[in-house]
Amino acid sequence: MNSYVFLHPNDRSANHMMGEVQISLGHPEKALEYFEKVTEPFWQLYGKTKAVYAIGNKQEADKLLKKLIADWGDVAWPNIAVFFAFRGEKDEAFKWLELAFDNRDASLLEILNYPSMKNLWGDPRWNTFINKLGLPKDHGFHMD
């Protein structure tokens, strides 16, 4: 992926993915550099919000999160749930998961596998939510 970003420095998907990788490796400053290169407004703001929070600037992250919700809160329910799970804010994460479910957001099944969602494991609402999806028993999602 890194050589792809080198060859295609303006690719939205590659820069966003590299930013996510840097977050997972514990390098939020490097992640922010990648997210700054993302040209699609939603994904840039989403990534920057995560990186700024991971850097430890909660006040700036809160400001970015408010903008994310104001600009995209009517369509980005699962992504906002991921961000709240990332922050460990379970009540808000489950609120946004429910909004994604109520709005039949197709990306909901994808985001349930994101690493940030592990922060919701152990909460009794997790199993309840997964069961609510009505999936086959061998769905593969974590169950407590």
C-alpha cells in the first residue's frame, strides 16, 4: 500500500487507509499527515477527527466531531458510531448504531468488524444489537 501511495499521492482511498493503519500502529501524528491528503471532505474530516483525538487533543477533536455530526450526521450513522466506539463512549456509539439500523444503512455490517468496535464488547448491548440484526447463527461477529 505504501508504494501505491507513493505512486498515487492524491488517491483518497489509499491515503485514508494509510491513515487508519497509522492510527492502529499508534502513530496518530503520521496518520494526520495522511488524512490531510484525503481530498474527499467527509473522509478527510472523519480521519482528522480520529487522529486529533488519538494525539490527545480532546478539545479540538470535540470541535471536529461536532462539525462531522453537523455536516454528515444525517447519513454517516455507522461511521459516527465507530468514532464514538474508538473514544470508548459506549452510550453514544450504541445510539448511532441504532440510527444506522433504523435507517437500514448497508455499511453497518462492515463497520461491526472494525477494530474500534472491540471497545463495545462486554457491554450487554453488544449481543442484543448483534441478535437484533436477524443474521444466521454462523454470522461470524463477536459475541460475548
